[in-house]
Amino acid sequence: MTALAIESAAENEQKAFSMRRTACTIAADGSYAARLAYDGRSWFPERWTLDGPEPYAVPLPAHQPEEPGTEVLPLADGRVLIHRVTTGRHTFSLLYPTGPETGELPLGSVQCGELSLLPPAPGGLRAYALAAGERSTAIWLVAGGTFGPEHVAEIPGRCSGGVWLDRTGRILALDRQLDGRTKTVAVDLERGGEVSPLLQITEESNDRLLLADADSGLLLIRSDAPSAGHDRLGWGVLGSTLPVRFPECLRLTDCAVTPFAIQPGQALMPESSAVALRIDGAAGSWLGVWRPAAKRVHQLQAPDGWLAGAGLWTRDGVLRLPYATRAVPCGVAMVPAPTESARPAAPAADGETGSGPAAGSPHGSGARVRKPRWERVETNPAAASGPRPVPLQQAPLNGREAAG
């Protein structure tokens, strides 16, 4: 009885600690990260410094606890944007450390229904938010403007997602639902929100843009074009007239595969760019690394306490993954990208699989997962061609559609 009680208490403690490891957002230049942390009593913003010799975390508690759904986003100057929701009003402030206290600069508010922060904008000093309505979607500049939140554009249709296509923060790709279909469009923020078609694989398909890299032009796409009613993960190249391809190796049985980072600096070499994948199965989350030129996905064990779905590549092909454990509350694991020439691990050891899972794995559906060699930094293909798309052009495009 006593042993069972002790085991139950330990399991409950572990579950509670896992809930405290919330996902984090990394600044556009990789210098900082921010997340909503939990200390066992309340939620509070936490800033991670990533560009020094060692990562370290700084808590930024306000005068009262935060709600679990509060959003935070780091800027390149070290301040953290916080988005709070109170009875239909969305308020924004910039947080920064002032000795042992937290400084807060109120930026104003937006009165609307739904509103969520977009991914960090290139340059790292501006932040945008998306307010989706039934018939149109508003884009707001909520940090980096002159007089508080500024209404930037109104886009016909209900928009979601958000991927930056250039390094200036001018061109934003959004997944727009209109007339019962979802297509990705490019929005020119310097021209009042002019809208251009960006991605349409077939007229009947639902096509969404997940990631884009400005150096190589590599795009990661999710679409039901290859098999109606079932989304597939595919890739294309910005400005290319070649069809979007949907590799079989990205289809893992009973697993959800989500790309979260593309290796930068691979100019004109999209096929060689390494892509980091979050793989979710019945037993948890682990890591995948894939290149468009490859015929397989390297499945790797994630570091303990990985803030799943967060990470960034260095230009020389090292993946940096933030993690938090009891022993290391702020750490970054360095995972070198696997090379295609490397010999696969022996079947008796922790192996890896490419096009599909094998039997007998602890990660569900038998997918073998190889334990990578990583360095911790601590402180306290045979691609299946889908239907030919409308060419992926560099936005802004010709034939723009007026917004609103």
C-alpha cells in the first residue's frame, strides 16, 4: 500500500512537472527566447538569453499571476512582448528586467474577438497579430509602431498561419479560407495589405504553407491534393515552376509530423537544406531531420525536457534545441545534422527508419529512434509527384488582388 502510494505521488509529480515545460518562442535572430513558465503556484513570463557563452533564464513576473493562455514573444533587443486577454479586450505590454523587478511598458489594446500573435518578424523589433473574423481578417502591428497598436491591413476571408517570405518583414504568407477552400496568399504590408495568390496546387485542394526559408526558397507545405480528405506533407521552391512534391518518407504511420525549422544559408540549394521535424506519436514527441534530396527521415531521440517544437538551425548545420529539466532549468542541446553518407546504426542498437516505422519501438507504431550525439549547453529521394501547382512566385506578384 505504502509503495503504491509513493509510486502514485511520484507519477503525479512527474506529470505536474511536464505540464510546466511550456513551449517557447525564439526571436527572429535567435538571440532570445520567451515562454510562459510555471513554478508550482502561478504562471509567469520567462526570457531565455541564447546568444551568450551560456544560456540563462530571467523570470519576468508581473504584479499578478498570468493566465495559462497568455502569449509571449521575444524581441531582438531583449524585451518580451506579452499579450493578455480580458473580456474581449487584447492588451499588449513590453516586459524587461530592472534589477530584481520587472519593468512593464503598456502599448495599448485591441477590442475584438479572436486575436493571436504572428511568428517573430524579421528584424526582431516589430510584432504583428492576426484577428480573424467570419468574413475578413485584420493584421495589427502591436509592437514597434508609433502610437500603440496600428491596424495595418484587412484581408477578405478568414486567415490563419503566418510565414514570413523575406528578410525585411514586408511580405507575409497567410492561409486564407474563402469559398470553402484554403489557399496560401502573400500579403504586401508596405502596400496596404495587397494580396497575391501564392500557393494553389489544384482548384479543389486545401493548401497551407508551414515554413519558408528566404535563403534557399525552400517551402514546406501541407495539402490534401495527393489524396482528397487526407493531408500530406510536401515541399516546393519559391519562384519555381516545378510541381510540389510529397515524399513517401514523410508519411509515418500513426504519427503526426510537423516541420519547425529550416537550415539557413543554403542559397540556391533548397534540396540540401536540413529540415527539423517534430514527430508526435502515442508515446510522446521526438525529433526528425530530413533533406529534400534524401529518401529517408532520420529519427532521433530528443533531449530530456525538450520544449517540443522549438529550435533553430545554425548556418553550419547544427540544430539548437531548448530544454528544461529539474536539474537544468535552462539548457540548449546541440544536435549536428545527420549526413546521408553516414552508415546506419546496426539493427541490434537504436536504429533509424526512413519511409516507415518498424515493429517493436517504444515510440508507438514501432518507429525506431536513434539516440543522437549532442552537446549540451547548460546553466543553472524517391519523392511522389503530386498534381502540378500554379507556379510558386516571389511575392509581391502580378495580378494583385486588392485587400478589402
